[in-house]
Amino acid sequence: DADVTQTPRNRITKTGKRIMLECSQTKGHDRMYWYRQDPGLGLRLIYYSFDVKDINKGEISDGYSVSRQAQAKFSLSLESAIPNQTALYFCATSPRGSVTGASYNEQFFGPGTRLTVL
Amino acid sequence: AQSVTQLGSHVSVSEGALVLLRCNYSSSVPPYLFWYVQYPNQGLQLLLKYTSAATLVKGINGFEAEFKKSETSFHLTKPSAHMSDAAEYFCAVSDREGTYKYIFGTGTRLKVLA
């Protein structure tokens, strides 16, 4: 099955360390997104990318950076992790246009990465 | 600016009872609306979506939602709760053109009592 995968699934790190979270997809979608989930706050958009050369900040991009290495890969980096970046991080994808079984306004989510910054 | 409000961060129902999860949106034009479900230790799965056409939308697992423009609401319902429905539910809104970015509500955790 075409899928969205995230690595690692769990990570514990220390304040000040550089961390990279990776997302890969086999859905053939052009658009990719990074969200963080905090209890009581829902999901908030960090960055999104509509193709390899088109990367945009979301509502909470401070302290994060991203890299779109290929259509299928979108990585999120924390250059210097801090405790309030402890959260559940999700990658999502969506197609550019309507394709069989999905449309451009539907997002497909990976299983998440639980990050703890001590 | 768009926003989504989910009333009730926690909802408890008895097995077999009606499930009603509330979602109200704020948007200058009717947006696209979505309900996602998150089971423990899993990602989000689309339950249903409203994009135009019919205002009553049927989704997976017996859920449905009705778009009411006059009330700016998109409440999620299921006639009879099952233990397996216990999860967290998120309402989301996006534009009808442009970036199609999602704005999520804060979520409602559904507990089903035996």
C-alpha cells in the first residue's frame, strides 16, 4: 500500500542537540506538511511544501527548519532543541490535483514521531 | 482568518448511545470541512469531508456530519456508539482555493462506557 512513513517513531534528546525527523511517502503526492500536536492545542502547521522548490512557513515555524530532498522526502530539523518542543510530530501529504481515491483538499498522515526534549 | 472551535475537550457516552461531537467554524466564505479520528498511538485518519454538494455527509464507521451554513457548524454524529469508537476526533477547515492549508480544532476525546 502507498504510505506515509516517519522515522524515528520515538526520540528522547537533550536541550541544545540538533534533531532531524524524517518523512517519506510512496503516494506520489506533491504536497507535504509538518505539524506538531500538543495536548489541548490540536495540530498546528510548522512548514509545508508544494514541490521540491516551494517551501513555506506555517503558523509556528520558529525554531524549526525543513528540507525537501525529493518529491517523496520531507525532513524537519530542530537546530537546537528546547524542552517546549516536546510534542508529537506528524507528517502529511496531499495530491496536487484530483486523483483516484483522493482529492487535492485531503491530507494523509503518517504515524507520528514522539519527541521528548529533556 | 479561519478558525475552528470544538466544544468539549472530553465527551463520554454509553455504548449504544448517540454520539454528538460539535464543531463550529469561522470563515468569510463556506470552506472545506473535515473530521479526522486519531486512535491511540496512531496517526490521523479521515472520517469524512464536506467540499460542496450534499450538506449531509456520510463517512466511515457509521459516522456522518451535517454542514449548516446558517449555524456555521459541522457536527459529527453516530447513532449508536461502539467501544471501538473511543478515540480523539479533530475537526479541520481549509480554503476552497489557494493553499488548502488546514486549520485544526483542539480535538475532542471520546470515551465510550460499557
